[in-house]
Amino acid sequence: MTHHAPAGAPLTLFNSLSRATDPFVPIDPAMVRIYSCGPTVYNFAHLGNLRAYVFTDTLRRTLNWKGYAVNHVINITDVGHLTSDADAGDDKMEAAAERAGKSIWEIAAFYTAAFKADLARLNIRTPTLWSTATDHVQDMIAFAREIADKHCYRLDSGLYFDSGSVPDYGRLAGARGEETVGRIAEVDGKRNPSDFAIWRASAPGERRQMEWQSPWGPGAPGWHLECSVMSMKYLGAQFDIHTGGIDHREIHHVNEIAQNQAYTGCAETGANWWMHNNFLIDRGGKMSKSAGGFATLQSLVDRGVHPLAYRLLCLSAHYRSELEFSTDSLSAALTRLRRLVIAVSALRDKAGEAGWMRVLDEAEAGRGASSAWQRAAIESGLSDAGRKLLTQFDEAISADLMMPRALPLIEDVAAMKALPADERLRLVATMDLALGLDLIRLSRADLRLRPARAAISEEAVEARIAARRAARAEKDFATSDAIRDELMAAGIEIMDGDPLGWDWAIALD
């Protein structure tokens, strides 16, 4: 039996190319094709970098939730990306290898694995294909050969793309200011300030760890080339959606489009939709990489913050809005996640073992199946009231991924006493297919992470809290206060009268 997800509200998505929100119509209704700019694997991913992949995963989950199959490619940049947007200076990978005293291949393997582990901890679905730049250098050389005569010229430092040789160069970026153009290096002999390297020739006497022979001498491809080559190879000359951070909109994606136009000989841009997430803003210096900062996902875990609290923080703002990062916003997200997890735990108790296990079994049986199949199984037998809530949720996520409007709906469902507990569990399970917070499996114990620097064990905390409760019951407030001060000194925050029943939490600096 074939299950089909309900059509629901029309999906609209903002297109950076047209600067408009339009109804999404895929090229092939049977398969939406998406390409996402991946990481340059020279260091751990920064929290700001990871916001881009929560956004892309939200897009993919929404498409799946609405019944579309998705072919999703993410690239791994292990060559070609310089230490700035300029066409001069060190390759990020070469520089990282030299600093670490390791081979560039070791650096790439280590940080690729670390990046994939971060995505797993954020419950981000694995792409259909990981595509690595160094596996496609010969494809890049062939692509460059194809466009070299009409669109490129040679300088001592390599092969450069003439940005004046394609129509509407820079349309994606809109009116680029002097600050953006200033990020592009001045190279003697360039025809236009915005021209960029297709192939970076090795300097005489220089030998890079990553170097290939080409018609333009030994060297390495320019950074922009890999995405044009790999997106076309795996998704076709024109595909549905290209995603990336908003910083890519000004230069990297503009140059990709120019290369695509040159290669295909037409004004097509490579993707029908270009979608960009906005920045994670750190006004208080909490993400600084200095000692004690929150620069990476592991740094949150080391502070006792569950990675899915960061995912929830990302979902709490629209992907096209700036997202404020602070201790307060992170704490609020962690509390919000706790409330959801506690509410779902209470629903399990009310539904009883049979009701809860039935929902869990259906969710587990659907792992690996299409979202349409999972939704059909989980939503079977919902009441009219339940379906009305689902319609509201569908309308929110269909409006250009308006997750800040969808999140309160799942919270409302969990607390809605008018619906039976097992129906509320079903609604949570199906909504969470789009949100990706893993609420069906997450427990209160999972969220109580012990900080790496904690000088006290969880068992000791529980014992001291029990002693404090006993002291308070006997009105021995001096002992109670002394225990509270002792725990606070160990980084444990006591929450007296917490309506969630969450007796203690890790204090965030």
C-alpha cells in the first residue's frame, strides 16, 4: 500500500535571486534536487557555521514532510579555499596543516569526521551524497578548459575569469558596496576588480601539498570552481535549490552563477532558488574562541548544554533573520527544550505503556522510510481537532519555513488537555518530523549533561539536594543555605519552586 502525505498549504520559499517569496514548484515533481555549500575542513565548525546546516536540514525536512523526495548534495572543501575571499594568500588547508605539523590529508580527514559528528548531534539528516573537492579536480580542469577561451585569461598567478563576459554579473548580490568589492584582492593585470581565479598557479619554486598538473601549469583550483562542477555533475545543469550562508551571497555564489552561465552558454544560473540563512550574532563575546567561549558545539556540551538546545535556538528565529547568541538566549532555549521533554514524558505516563509504545513503534518502524509513509502511519486515526492543529502547523512551515510560528504549536499540543494523551503524542511525533528535536526519544536524563569542568558528580548533587530538602523541612535554613552555596560554588544552580520539577541545572557562565 502506498501512503501519500496530504498536499496541505502551498509551500512558498524566498529566492535571493528575485528577492521575492514565491510558490515552490520543483523541476521534477518526483525528486527535489538541492545543493548545499559545505565546510572547509581546516578547523572545527563554529556555531555560526552550524546554523547554516540547521537551516538546510529544516528545508529538507519541510520538503519531506510535504511529500517530496529530496536528492541532497553537500560538498566538503578540502582544497582551494583561501584564508580570505581574495585570490591571493594562503590556502586554509595548507595553513592549518603547517600549523599542526600534519599532512593536509590528515587535517581534512580529522575535521571532516568532526563536522559529520556535529551534524549527527544536532539531529541533521545525512545528505544523499557527500562530495569532496579533491575527488573532482580532473572534472574541474575539464570544466575550466571548456570556458577558458571565451571567458578567461591568464596571468602569472593563474587563470582568471572575466566577470564582464557573462550577462548580469553580480545580480544575486544586488548592489555590492565598496566593502564587499574590497574583499576581492587586487591582482596586477586583472581586467575587472571582480574577476576571480579559476586556477591558482603555484609560484616558481613553490611546492604545495595539494597540487595538480593543468594546462595552466601546476597548481590548485579556485574555490568557486568546485561547487559549479559538483552541483552540475550530480544534480544537472539546472536544479531546484542552492543553499548557503548569507556571506556566500555576495561573492562565492555570484561567481558560481557566472561560471555556470559560461559553461552552459545561457543565462541559466544553475539553481532556480538561491536560499541563504542570516548570521548568528554575538554581541556579548560569548562565542569568542578565547578560553571559556562557546565557539563550537563541543564547547556547549562541555558546559552541560545539550546540542538540541542549540537546534531549538536556531528554530526560534526565522532563518532569514539575524539570531542573537547569548548566555540568556541559550539558557532560554535549554529551558524551552526541557519543558517540551517534560511535557512529552508526562504524556507517555498518561497514555500508558500500550499507547506510548504504539506511537513509538510506529515512529521507529518509519525510520529510514519516507516522511510521507511515517506521517500516514503516525497520523492514522487523528480527530478533527487534531487535524486542525496539524493544518495550522503545516501553514506555518509552508510559509517560507516559519519555524518560530510552528514551535509554539507543538508546545500547545503537548499541553492541550482536551485531546487524549496518545493523540497528543501522535501530533508531537509527526510535527517533530519537520522540527527534528527528537522529542519522541529524548528523556529528561539526556538533557542533564555533566560539564567537563564539574568538580562534583551527579550522585553527589542528588545527595546534597536531598540533604537540603531535609534541612528546609526542619526549618534549618542555615544548613539549607550552606548547601546551596556549596553547590553554587561547584557550578550547580538550585531552582527552588521550579514548576517543572527540575531540581537543579548547570549554571552557564
